[in-house]
Amino acid sequence: MSTTCDEKPELKPVSWEARLALRFAQTGTRTVLADRRHSGPLVVQKALYPEGDAVCHAVIVHPPGGIAGGDRLSIEASIEPGARALITTPGATRWYRSAGPLAEQAVRLRVAAGASLEWLPQETIYFEGCRAANRIAFDVEPGGTLLAWEIACLGRVRSNERFARGEAFQSLSFESAGRLRWIERGRLVAGNRALASGVGLGGQSVIGTTLFRPVKPAEGVRLLAAFRSAGNCIGGETGLTLLGDMIVGRYLGDSAEQARAVFAGWWAMVRPSLIERPAIRPRIWST
């Protein structure tokens, strides 16, 4: 068998498999990032303390800049008793178009009694033509505190790209004391009538969910009234529900910036009640 210099080897796309495991612990009055293990391109560079020792801020960085077909990412974090952690990202998480393989991300976040977690990533963008499965699970012990949001964008609105091709599966769940308390799952398929229907997304491209827990009944009613009177959603729609000791908030519209602004406003109002601290915005959000 012979070859010539004009023949080129077939190039196959490179897929990433990356894992990140974090453990936050209380040492005296300080929350420390006690353990961080990673493989592949998924890291936390350093612990940050913009509001003093009590709360440890961590920024999860994915150097490739996006998730491509065939990639598999796993993120785990454990917040131990007494520790307080705020986790965010430096920018949007981008799911690129795929030639066929499915891209997957699994996030598992555990919060012990007496601990608090603020999971506040910037938005997720599903590019046209992607094949994505994004699963986020919170496991919060009784006595643990959670402030979380997740924002998803179908297509790149600023680039006039709509979600005309592709599919994205999303799962967001909350478990406590070994019992599933709340779950939201959806399979978003381009061209499906539910994306345009008034009982679905109504043609909007940005959806978001917030979870704040635990709140006492009277405090929950007060917070809902405060959220609703804020009036900071122009052009989109919001909804709020008190489910036992948890507030679930939603956004539906066409602007990731608006969704972030609404959710950040709610977070700023609820944070003093849940963890007895004023809202300190992560600096990375301003870069």
C-alpha cells in the first residue's frame, strides 16, 4: 500500500472530559476552600474574599470557552457545616453546535446543616445546532441554606441567531433529607410547537429559575411582596411562588441581561434574611 504527500489523515474533533470537585469548610470564623481536585480543563484558580472571611467566593473557569459535541463535564461541591460559599462563572457558558455527538454537564452541589451556598453562574447559551444535556442537582440538608439561579438562552439574540436547529435537555432538582422536594425538567427541541406556543415559551428565547430556601411563612410572604413591587422587569415576564419554605422565581423574555438584573435584585433583597449579610456583587460580573 502506498501513499502520496497529497493525502491527508482524517482529522476527528477533539472532545474534552473534565471534572472538578470542591470542598468548603469553616476554620474559626473563616470559610476556606479546603480541597479542590480537577482533571481536564475545569478549574477554580483561587479563593476570593471581597466581603471578609465569612464567605468564600469561587469562580469556576472552563478555559476552552465553550462546550462542544462529545464533551463531558462534571462539577461537584460540598459545603460543610458552618461554611458559606458563593460560586459563579466569569462569563456565559456556551454550548456550541454539534456535528452529532451529545455534550453533557452534570452538576451536584451538597449543602450541610448550618452551611450556605449561593450558586450564581452567568447565563447558559445554547447555540443553534447544539445537542446538550445539562443537569443540576442541589442536595441541601435541613438547616442548610440555598440561594441559586439558572438562566438559559436559546440562540444568540445579540447576533440575531435563533434556535432554528438543535436540542437542549435541562434538569434542575432540589433534594433534602433524602427526599426529592422539587424538580424541573425540559427538553427544548428546535421547531417544536411548545417553543412558540402561549402555553410554552411563547416565542421567547430566555428562561430562568431562582431558588431561595429556607424562608419562614411570614417572611416568605413579605419577600414575595417586595419582589413583586420592585417593578424591574420591562418587556419580560416574571413569576414567583412560595412552596413551603422555598421561594421559586421565574423569568421569561428575550434578554439575558434583563434576567440577570431581575434575579440579582431578588437576590439582594433575600440575602439579608437568609444569611444575614448584605448583597456583595462578585467583581467578575463587572469585567
